[in-house]
Amino acid sequence: MAATDPAPVILILGDEELLADRAVSEVTSAARAADPTAEVHDLPGAKMEPGELTRMTSPSLFGDRSVVVVRSAQDLGKDVIAEVVSYAAHPAEETVLILVHPGGVKGKALVDGVKKAGAQVVSVTKMTKPAERLAFVKAELKRAGRTIGADAAAALLDAVGNDLRELAAACSQLAFDTPGKAIDEAAVARYHRGRAEVSGFTVADSAVEGRLGEALEQLRWALATGTAPVLLVSALAGGLRSLAKVGGAPRNLRGGQLAGRLGMPPWKIERVQRQLNGWGPDGLARAIQAVATADAQVKGGGADPAYALEHMVQTVVASRTGR
């Protein structure tokens, strides 16, 4: 095999499905780049019978290369695991074996065995930290030849959530539809305003930052596209709670200490600190009360949820210091 060919046995280990699928695609593409005629066998571990690996990896009369992908390798039977581990110690020259395992106890004998046999391990564990997901968003857009600022990336996470497949799709959409090289918060809001979570956060950000016209326009759009009023109230309540938490934090705490104290990621704290401009304790108390009133009204205490929501937004904006 050429020096650029994939390793003969590769263990893709971890529970992040998007990254696992991408790793399989990358290895398969590399094998086919070396030999465009390479045959790919892709099958789930639960359906793999004893002797099947031997059959698929046996040398071809014509020396053709092959790629064998075993997904959900934790479901392999004991006999097949023994066969795979034995094969990993002496792999066929013209075959690339890819084992996809989510980690965990089930099938651990396979993981330990192929590691000991010298398999290349590709880690694809779930991203649990906000900083990791921010880095993922930036990397996705960089792959598409685009850039995104920290605030816009944070807004995208707020809008889309933590699922990497959805984040990847959102990044692809933004890269395709947004003109220019850099993607900003306005672009994120424009393309995700119609989603319930996004609409709520978008309205909340505009309101706490004092942009009444934008907040009302976004509120009406959210209602027109089917966003539940209770979600809009909840988003604004969350925004105000964040203001109260950050505003009431000890002044001597910085960075990681402040993040640990508040239970909020640093990027979100920085954003809320900027939003605190123009807010005082009395105004914040009035705004929180307005949200509590609207919450009761949209849950059956009022006749017109849309009016209750507009009044809430107007009161929140008017409660900022100096208004």
C-alpha cells in the first residue's frame, strides 16, 4: 500500500454519530482515492456471521482492494469478535477494516482486542462543553471558506441547540446563502428566526438590549410562524434571569471562577455583561414582574396572548435605566 493509504484496521470509537459517519466517509474516500475500483462492504454488527469477515477480506484473484465497514460493532457476537481480533493482528494487505463502536461496556472485548493488535483509533466522543461546540461551528464554516465571529457562533448555538447534525446543517445553510466571507449575528437571526427556540432568543435579545422596533417585529413574525407564546415568555424570562445572575455576581470574580460560580459558559457571561449596559436593579425588577404577568396571561389568565406579549416586550424595553 502507498504511504498515504489508510491504516489496515481502524477503530472509530465514540458516541457522536455525525463525527463517526464522517470518519467512515473520510477513510473510505482515502481508500478509493488509492484505488477507485475498491469494493465497499458496509454492514451492521448484529448481522455479521462467523466466517463473513474472512470471506470479505480474502485476497482477490485480481488483487482488488476492498473496504469493510462494520457499524454498531458492539453488537458483534462472541465468535465474530474473536475472529475480528485475530484478523486485526494480521490484517490482509489489500483490505481496510473499519470498526465503528460507540464506547461503553458492551463489546469492550472487541475494543481492547483490536487496540492491543495495533488498530488505529479515531476518537469521536460527544462534545459536552460549549467551547467545543463553538469550535465545531467555527471549523465547519472554515471548511466552507467562511468565517464567523464568537457572538454569531454563540447565537447559532442558542438558535439550533447542541445536536451536531443540526449545527452542521445550519452552518452549511449559512455558508451557502449568506453573501460575503464573514457571517455575523444578523445573518444567524435572519436564517433561524422561524424556529421556536430561535424566535424566543431573538426577541429576548432585542428586548433586553432596548431595540423595541426589532423586538416587536420579531415577536409578530414568531407568532405568525407558529411559535407558542409560552416559549417566547420563557426565552425572555431566561434572558432577564441571566442579567440578574451576572449583575449580582461578586465583582472580584473573573473568567473561569465567575463561570463556575454562575454555572454559565464564559462566552455567555461576556454576552450578558454587554447586555447589562443600561440596566439597573429597579428596572430589572419591573421587567421580571412584567414577564411574570405575561406568563400568567398566555397560560389562560388573559383573553389576548398576542397583546400580552407585546405589552410585555414594551414594558421590558421601557424598564431599562433612563427610560
